[in-house]
Amino acid sequence: QVQVVESGGGSVQAGDSLRLTCVTSGRSFRTKAMAWFRQAPGKEREFVATVSYSGLTTWYGDSVEGRFIISRDSAKNSTYLQKNNLTPSDTAVYYCSVSDTHSNAVRESTAYHYWGPGTQVTVSS
């Protein structure tokens, strides 16, 4: 059974940094794309970042470009999201996702088939 589990969320101050970790188990996803999405209260789920199977291609949402960095360690079946210079608008539940069909980085949530339960990130001013 595939499991996707995020960790690293918490409450921080504006300007702080935070690193989220996502670990998958149940099968290998080393040839598949991985991504992070987020959902703030009352808002739709938003694309944050994606990384290709090789780790060489990354894409970011406009609101996090230049502040967040996505990476992966396929040997550990993991992906990471380094979040720098956080602002209150980054407050959301962050979800890790893994594709079952795409190897290249892809932004659309419909390309991802396995999702974690999410980890809360709260940024106060």
C-alpha cells in the first residue's frame, strides 16, 4: 500500500525559513514526478512546486518563485521543500503528491495520484 507522509510544518514568524519533508513508501517512485501543493482556508488548492524524476527540472508557482526550493532524494523516496522568507500569505496546509504516470515535472494536480494528509504551516507577522 502506497503511503505519502509530510512533516516539518509548524508556526513561524514572517521572514523565517522552514523545510518540509515528504516520504513515500509502498513502492518506488524514482521514475515519477513529485510535487507540492497548498491550500489556505477558504481558498482553492494552489500549485507550489514540482520536480522531475531526475531532479533536474523544477517549476514553481508565481507566488513562491525565488523563495522556495524543491528537491528530491530518490534513494530515500523523498522530496523536500525549502521555504525561505516566509510571509503570512504562505499560511496553508501543504500537501505532497506523487504522479503515477508522469516522469517530467508537471503543474496540474490531476497528474498526481497519491497524496499525503498535509502539514500545517502558519506564518505570523
